[in-house]
Amino acid sequence: MTAQGRTRRPMTEFTTDTAMVHDPVMAYEDGVYYMFSTGMGIQLMTSSDRRSWTFKPDGVMGREGIPAWTHDSVPGFRNHVWAPDIFRFNNRWWIAYSCSTFGRNTSAIGLISSPTLATPQWTDEGCVITSRQDRNNWNAIDANICADADGRPWMTFGSFWDGIQIIPLDSTMHAVGSPRTIARRWGDNLPHGGNPTSEYAGENAIEAPFIFHKDGWYYLFVSWDYCCRGEKSTYRVAVGRSRKITGPYLDRNGKDMSTGGGTPFFGGDGVSLQAAGHCAAYSFPDGDIFICHGYSVAHDGAAILVQRKISWTDDGWPTVEP
């Protein structure tokens, strides 16, 4: 459940070595890294080295504006766009983004596309999928798009309710059929004591899926526990893997993630980061890279960009240094 709190954004471009972001994703084009994250009209920053980031005050949809259909589909939604994902397909860049209100599952995943990032011409591609309170037991936010070995795109998404969903997409990147659940929180992995962030979503504290395809395996990263509470956040990342993009995704002990499995992968250390989650993973020119946002102790719980290089065990499991 991505934070809906609003931060007044400077109206001028600036550069920083500490990128303040929530739900970051990245793309690489012609020597430039583009980082998209939650914010008004989708926050945008660019970098040539992933160390120094330039903030773009117009964001992605700042000039053209957010499509009117989003307000009709999600009552209460305005312009604070959550959890974008970016994917290259059919010679275009596609950004899926989330429209919702905090803690509720009346939500929609929208889509825009552009042939390039350097001089973007974003086109509204409409709605990929919606969810409705009292109609669906899943939440249409936190999208991630990944292609299978045959090049067909699939979308994973989900937050709380019945957990992480997967659904195939057609050639126009719109959902086909009905989603099915591939990851939940059950048993010992389920936090107890009530949901401190929402009275509506229950205790199935799993969200923000990301699938990374490597060497014949599909690795499903998810975020467990609670975000968006500053230094009180308990976010952490877990992972499982499958030979098929549709699962089943098993953890290192062989437990299915749809029945509560998941191997803890990355989280807060209580020293520099209180918690960390909503991640992505990429093969960039300098190797395989894991990114997420972390709630920084030095910055009083503010969410900052975290990057780690992924190493691989002999039996094919990803690891990162804390």
C-alpha cells in the first residue's frame, strides 16, 4: 500500500547524491539511467552513473496531465501516482502506474508508452486492469511487467487482500482473462496484531512483486510487512523462484509462495536503514543490480534510494550484502 502522503516538490531542476524516492524503478537508454518513482504525475530523475541524480520537476505526466479516466475509475484519486514500472516491448517504452487511495482496493493500473526516453512522447494507452471493493479480493496496484522465454508479456501486481497476482497481456499490453494468486502470507510468515496501516486490508502483508528472469529461472521478489510509516516501517524483501513465469514459486526450502513461502532477502539493519522494500532488479552494464527504497535512520525515516550488486550462489540463488 504505497504512501499517499504528499511532499511539496521544488519547481526547479536540482542534482543530489541522496535520491529521495518511494517505489523506484529504472531504465537504461543510450548511456543514461532513468529512475521513475511514486509522486505527482510520476517522479522522474536521471543519472549517467547511478550515483548523482538530477530531479526533473515536471515528472512524467506533469505537462500533459494525468488521463481523466483515472479519476472516474478511482473515486478520491487525484494526481499522486503510485508505484510505476517500466518495460521495453515492441520498440517502445511502457510505463504501468497505479491509481488508488491508501488502504483500499478500488484501484486501477494505467499505461502510457513512448518510443524513447530521451525525447519522450507519452501516449495514454488506457487502463490495464481495475479492482473494486466488494467485487475483487485483490488490489490492482504495484504492477510489474516481465516477458517469458517466448517473448510474451505478463503482469504481476497486488497488495494485501489475496496477495500477489499474475495475468497475461496481449500485444497491446492489456490484460487477458482473470488473474490468479502466486504469493500470499500464511502461517509463521504472517504478521499478527492487526494491520497498523489500514482497517480494510487485513493482515496479508505482501505486495510490490517484481520478476527477474535469469538463466532459465524466474525470480519473484515481494515485499513483506508494512511500509510508509517512516522509522516505524517494517518492510522487507523475500524471494522465490520458478522454471515457469506462472509459477509455482518456491523458496530455498521448497515451500510454495502461494502458501506462505518466501526466503528473506533484504531488509533494514536498524543502523542505516530501519526497513526496506518495494524493489526491482536489472542487468545493467556493470552487472546485476538490486534496487529498492529504504527508510533511512540518518534522514529520520525518509525513504531513499538503495542499490546493491547481486551475487549468485552456486545453486542459482541471488544474494546481496546488507
